[in-house]
Amino acid sequence: MTPLLAMVKANVTMSLRNRAALFWNLAFPALFIVIFGAVFGRGATVQFDVGIAGPESAYREGVVAALQQNPSFTVTLGDEAEELHALQDGERGVVAVFAPQEGAAPGDLPAVTLYYNVTEGPVSQVAVGAVRQTLIDVAGGPPPLPIAEQAVSAQDVSFMDLFVPGILAMSLMNSGIIGLATGFVTYRERGILRRIRVTPFPLTSFILARVISQLVVAGLQAVILVGMAWVLFGLHPRGNVAVTLLAIIIGALAFLAIGFAISGIAPNAETAASYANLITFPMLFLSGIFFSMENAPTWLRPITKVLPLPYLVDALREPMTFGNGLDAIWTDLLVLLVTFAVAMLIAVRFFRWDTKPA
């Protein structure tokens, strides 16, 4: 075997033995495919709830018939005020309001205004585009008919107002799980925990110091992210600051506890990083941070109920985005506290002073 082939074989062998590299190069992209495939489905049709309001006309009835024939749309006919209220509550994806035709010439088509909820972000734009195309198809070609688009949002909530709390929750999760799990296992591998064990400094104080430092970091994360979004994108934080801070602390503690649990189970830092990413990555796309889970398959939605990140996202959005108080998020905080308790029990059960099994 030539030296070149021998070097190629050695490099391939080392790559296959590097579990972290295998995770990032194979498992990580595979998770993207699995999660997005599960959410959007193989060949599945995306469903949009469309409200129709305004005076009856031949054109309106033609649009309603076309929408009802398309499995992508669920059509509801109603009063304009009721449909717009349903849109604000998230019960509609788009509301098409047809204008009166008093004084219009025969053959003229009524003006149509497409209302959408700005807090739904890109999802609402897809729904608006689909309904607009149906309006054009029924009209027999591109407008002469006037079609307007109007953003609707309760409390003047922008997409960034909805998006930033989710990103903050993601940041708290990553720093708590990934940062603490790998860091604590590294302490064990380097013998730092074993040295602390034989010193007068108690391990509980060492762990408490780590928890406090992580909470300080969580507070800094919140200030930096919220401040950046406020300065650059006009974020409008609402609600009681104390309620938001309470949600940040409880959420950070829940994910710190998960990090501790991983550090007790993982034999080394490389494995701890893999476990941490295996836990955090699916939650990123199943928590409603980037897109709504309303269009996810029915079998997938219950899975989100057992993940802690969606509860932290909701606990931050309710006060920051909608100005709600503790009464709106107490169940989310309770779930996070239960997560903290369960994860700490696992962490204590599998705690090890050194790399050798107890």
C-alpha cells in the first residue's frame, strides 16, 4: 500500500471514530430532514382557514366555490367584524372582504381586501398568496380587479414582538443544556471535581456558584437580545418586568437541570455535546419559534406538549408580547418547575466525581 493510500485509510478511520464529527456531518442534517418532513409531511397539503365577508355577488360565490374545491382551504362565511375578530384570535389565516358594488358598471368585479395576521410572519404571506391566486384565477386573469392587502394584529403586535421571546428562550436553552453539560463533564475529566471533593470547599457551593453564574449570564442574554431588537427592529416589550424576569429565571433553572442530568449520564465531553444537541435540536423546530405548529400532522402535536421549550416560549411571549400577567403563564411555569425537579433527580442519581463509574 502506498503512503498516500495509507494516509487516506488512516484519515477515514479517524473520521469514523470521531463520534462528534459523525453527528454534525450525518445525524444533524438527517434530523433536519426528519423534522421538516414530519412537520410539513410528504406530499401533504397545507391547510389554510379562510374567512369570507362582504355582500354576495356572482364573483364572490365563484371564489368561495373555488376555495371549497381546493383541499388546502377551509372556508367560513360570516360577518366582517366577526371574521376579523377570528383572525386576531388566530382562528383564521386570511379574511377576504368583498366591497359593495353600488353604482358599479355591469361586469365590474368588486374590490377585495385580504386581511392577514402580521404575527404569523411568513406563514400568513403564504396564505395571502394562495388566496390572491384564487381570486385572479376566478376573475379569468390578472386584475383589472383591485386586490388590497391589510395587516391585522391585536395590540399592534409586530412579527419581531412575537419572534424575539422565542429566540430568547432558545438562547436560555442552549446556554443551560449545551454550556453546562459539556462544561461540567470537562471538569470531571480534568479531575477538578475530584480535587474539590478532598478540599474544605463543599461541592454544593461549587454547583451553586455555577448555577448563579449561569443565571447572571441568562440575565445578560436577555438584556442584550431585547436591547438589540429594540434598537434595530423597534421591538415593543410589554407587561410586567418582574413577571418576565421570573419566567427567565425558572426557564433557565429548568434547562440548567437538564444540563446537569446530561453531565451525569455522559461519559465524556464529546458524548455530552452529542446528547445535548440531540435534545435541543428537535425542540428548536417543535416549539413554535420559527413557524407555527398548527399545520403540523395531528400525531406530532402531542409531542410538543412534553417538551419544555414551548412552555418557556409561551411564558416569555405572554408578558413580553401581549402584556399579560402571571395568571396567563402560571401553568407554563409549573411545567418548567416540574422539569427542573425531574431533571435534578436524574442528575443526583447519576452524579459521579470522576470519569470512573461509581
